[in-house]
Amino acid sequence: MNYLFSPDNWEWLWTGNNFRFILEGFLINLEIAFVSIIFALIVGLGLALLRLSTIKPVSWVAGAWVDIFRNLPLIFLILYFALGLPSSWKKAWEDAVPTWAPEAFQSGLVLGAFLGLILYNSAVLAEIMRAGILSLPKGQGEAASALGMTRVQALRYVILPQGLRRMVPATVSQLITLNKDTTLVSIIAITEVMRRGRIVTSSGFFQEVTAPILQVFIFIGLLFVIVNYSLSRLSRRLEIRERKITGTKLKRVGGLEDQVAIDPT
Amino acid sequence: MIDVLTEYWPEFRSGFWVTCRLVAFSFVVAIAVGTLVAAFRIAPNKWLQRLGGLYVEVFRNIPLLVLLFISFAGLRRAGVDIGPWTAGIASLGLYTAAYVAEALRSGVFSVGKGQIEASLSLGFGYPETLRRIVLPQAFRTVIPPLASLTIAMIKNSAIIGVSLLALPDILKQARVVSARTFETDASFFWAAVGYLILTGAATVIFKILEKRFAIVR
């Protein structure tokens, strides 16, 4: 306890620009999470629609795809893409990425990280969206086709607006999980907050003040707790509001880590 | 493809068992601590409730990788002699315990206040009410969320193998094999098969449990 709270062991935080250095690293994590969630939402919606397709082989293939990527560890996917992608792809990424993009995005390894994050999260989000769409009463779709809407029109104007709205809280809690998962990209040598924490703790950065590993990572953990806690509050509020409007209980999605934010009682 | 598996079978097999052991031990820790925290959260004492709530919010919102750094590198530097197995199992177990606690809590609330009041008025004490009336029913309703958590735990256990703890689990062994053979695709393919076997088995086991303990209404 003495060791933990002794001011000597926290001095590193105010020395030099350690504080800013770590905070900037944390910002990179948030940026990675932001970009990944945007693409994962788009791909996830596509996968959910393919899975609900009336053409049997299409829905079967989409279902197998979703189930495989949902049940593999995310770190496995990230590592595989970082090691297994041909270097020409990484090169292409380095050329294609705009110069105004954050510095950490310029390395070709980021492509592997993004592919892993997007493939995994799009599969999870596809399952969430499918559950949302399936939770609608069957009459909605039938009424739409009785009104003479085509299937595409029914999806566009009746099913999706209602089905996706129900899944907003679950999506926000998946965003929390994704936010935590961005620390995994440190394993493939992208200098986000974990890497920066290690740089700060390694000797030779600010020689006169040593930064103990324990305190540095408790501080980093605290940053995540603050951001994710606010997100989970938001998710809970959305959930309550949604429950009031629709009066329905959400369908459970299997295999998710954060069941609680989805299904609180 | 198959020759990578046959040639490096001992590596893959030992990795598979290491992952199994990690998940099994962490599961025990998660259930034990999770039950305790859930009991705190529904205790009649306000301070215990807050303590339980703090535990859940902290461990649910912190990345597992940060926990591993704190529990292994951090504590070692602070002079605590902690091994990679203890650190890995403790981190994964305590991390999942927060989710288990929340799942149990919502299960307890599904039991209904009337039953608790009835039990209290029959002269059962608070701990006894919890143990004999509430928990047996709550465990039934939390089987589906526990299934999800177990699958998430199997997936999260892969983080232990690649972090600085470097326990030789499936993913770590796949990296060893791919470094030795330069067959990244094949070795990662077999690792994926290993993980899918584990997550698939967990799904099936919990489906059976769910059927067995289903409440007939």
C-alpha cells in the first residue's frame, strides 16, 4: 500500500511530458476504435442482411462466416493478419493512407489491426442487428408487403429503422468492448497507449525520475475506466429510453462478453 | 496443410491443454469471486453495495491486457513474487468475475421480491435465504449469460499467450510453429480449429445444461 501511494512513485506523471505522451497514446486508441466501429457497422449491416436473405445458400454462407469470426479470439485475427498479409498489401496501405491521418496509421501494420478489428466486430454486430430485426413482430413485414412495398422497400422504410433502433444500446456496449480491445494492437508494434506506457517505464526516457510499471498501468487503466464508464452510462440510458418507447425486451445475443449492458433487469 | 499438424502435433496438443487449464481455473475464480461480488451488490448494507458496484465498474471497463501488465510486470517490479500462471488466471478470473457478478445480480432480481419476503417471514436469515431460495433459482436463469461469458473467456485467454506472460497456449504455439516452418497460414488455421473446438464445445455443453435445468412452466 505504501509503495502504491507513495508520492515518489507518482512523480513520473508530472515530470517532463509523460502525462501528455500517454494521453496522446490513448487518443490513438480512441481513433482506432472510432474508425473500426464505423466500418464494422457498415460491414455488419451487410452481413446481417445477407444472413436474413431468402436465398438459402447466401444466408447459409453468411451465417457460417459470422459464426466463425465471432468465435475466434480477436487477438488471433489481429496477429494472423499482421503476420500473414502479403507485404504488397501493407505497401499499398502505406501509399493509400492520406497524409492528414494520425501518425500511427501510417505504418502498414495498422492494416492488419484494422482488418482483424473490423472482421471480428462486424461479425458480432451482424449478430446484434439480426437479433434486432428478428425481434420485430412478423406483422410488420407482412403489413409492409400488404401495402404493396417490395422487399427492399419494406426493409428500407419499415424493418431496418425499427430493428436497428432497438439495437443501439447493444451496439454501444460492443463499442466499449472494442475500445478495450484496441489495446491488443500494441502486440503488433503500433505505438498506442500500451506501447507508450512501456516506453515511459523503460529506463533512459527520463533518467532522473523512474516510472514504476504498476503505477503507469494503473493510470492507463483509469483512463479506460473513465471513458468506458461514461459509455456504459450512455448505453444504459438509451436502453431505458428504448424500453419506454417500444415496451419490448431485447433479444439476447449469444457469445457476447458484455451481456449485462444488453440485458439488465 | 495436414503435415504441419502431424509434424507439430505435440506443440498443438500441449497448447490446447494449456488453454483448457487456463480457462478452467479462471472459470472457478470467476464464479467464486463473481458470486461474492454479486452477494455484496444485493446485500442490505449500502457500503457493501457500493464496494461491489465499484468492483464491477472497474474490472468491467479496464482492458484485460492492462490487468495482465499490472498483475505481472507491475507487481513483480513492486517486489511481489507472482508467477505467470497465477497472474494470468487471476487477471482473467477477476476480469470475468465482474461480468459474472452482473449476470448473477440480474438473475437474483428475476427471482422476485415476494419469494425473498416469504422466506424472511418464515424465519430464514438473510444468508440462508440467499443460499436456499434465491441462488438455486438465480443460477438457472444465468446459464445463458454464463455460456456467453465462458465463450468470451476462451477467446480472452488467447491474450495471455501473446502478452508478456507468454504462457504456451494455442496461439503462442501457433506462433512458434509458424516461426519454425514459415507456414503462417497452416499453423494459424490449426490454431483456429483448436479455438473453434473449444468455443463449440462450450456452446453445446451450456445448451445441454440449459435444457436440463429449464423451468417447466
